[in-house]
Amino acid sequence: MRRFGADYLTETRRGMWEDSREALADLRLRDADGVLDVGCGTGELTAVLREECPGRVVGLDRDPDLLAHARRDGPVVRGDARSLPFPDDAFDVVVCQALLVNLPDPTGVVREFARVARERVAAIEPDNAAVTVESSVDAEAALARRARERYLEGAATDVALGANARETFETAGLGDVRSRRYDHERVVEPPYADREVEAATRKASGADLRERRATMAGSEEDLDALRESWRDMGREVVRQVRDEAYERREVVPFHVVVGSVDDT
């Protein structure tokens, strides 16, 4: 199971569900007395669930450092998604976001969710193979695609699982499985936030690829060449940021999959 820091989770989930929550409709949160958010991390989805659900919402994560950053307007519990510390039928809904893509046995984890759920199991999972990038820096989109291909090839888990999450639910024995797509759009444009200026600097130094190198496929020569091109691109990003001319749009497609435990 891969581990992520609080800053990474906060940044990648920033702005999710701010504009529309229609894709969450099949969770029927308004009808739920109890919801468990598994792998809640720093609590971004947990907060949304608490806004939408009139009942009790519990966040769970195995990482105590992440739980320390979770929003404290409700209960959080330390535990493992593969063996939830709850009895059968403890919650109406059990849900996760961007968790199954990081696990070697997502089907087994969904079965564990179904054990604890009385009514519904849900997963909000990205299709990392379908991410798109548009940028005012000509080289950035192509380099982002090359880096993503290396990442997809080198990943130890199915990081594009979102597109096939429905099949995972059906294999796990869930019934009446439904799926909706939600596109998480991240836009960078002037005036820039401090985190966006820092991200530009990291591109120019190649820090992004250096930190991800262990999970990327390819020869040392290929990865060195990619990083050098990435740094050249990053220097142009920094120049455009200084001129307040840099713009970037990234779209990460998520699939919201919901299944019923009634038929299991």
C-alpha cells in the first residue's frame, strides 16, 4: 500500500466537490444514519460527507499523522481498510476516495466494506490514464503525458482503476452497481497562490520527477533525459509565472461507483 503525506493529499484534493455534488447522488447521503469514510487521509471528503449527511460520519485511516490533520468536527478512527475495526452492518454507507487505486487487492477490500455496510458501498476512484493537461508552456502537456506513461507502467497497483471500478464491485458481489463520472479540474492562472509559485520552482529543479522516480518505469538514461527536459520546461514555467502569463488546466476523471449490499 502506498503512503502519501498530508500536503500531497490536501493539494491533489483541493477544490473537489466545491461546484457540484451531483455525482454523489447515488450514495443517498440524506437517507443515511451512519457513514464510514475509509482512507480519509486529511479529511477533505469526510467534511463533504458531514455536510451532506444528517447522521454520524466517521473518518478512518491507518496513518496517525494524516488523522492528526483531519478536520476535527466529528469522530476519526485509526484502522486498516483491509480489516475494519467494526462489526458487521455497522454503517449504512461505507465509502472511500482514491484508495482502491493504491491497493493490491481492491476486490477484497470492497468485500470488507460490504461486511461493515448495511445498505451501500461506494468508491470515488481516479482514472489516472485519462488525465489531461493544457498549458501555456508548449512542452508541458507532452512531457506530462510522457511522465504519466512511465508512472502507469511502473505502478505496482492499478492506478487507472477508476474506469473499471464497476467491474471490481460486481466481482466483489455487490448488486445494482451504478457509476457516474466526476471531472476534478485544477486551474492555475494569475494571480498565483504561494503553492502555485512553489510548484513552478519544483518543476524547474526537477524535484517532482526525482521524488517519483522509484515508481516510474524506464531505463536510467530515459528517465535522466525526461528529467532534463522537465527542468527545461520548468524554467519556462517560472519565467511565465514571473510575467504573470502562465496558465495551466488539468482534468482528473473520477468514477463514483455505488453498489448495494442487499443482494450479497
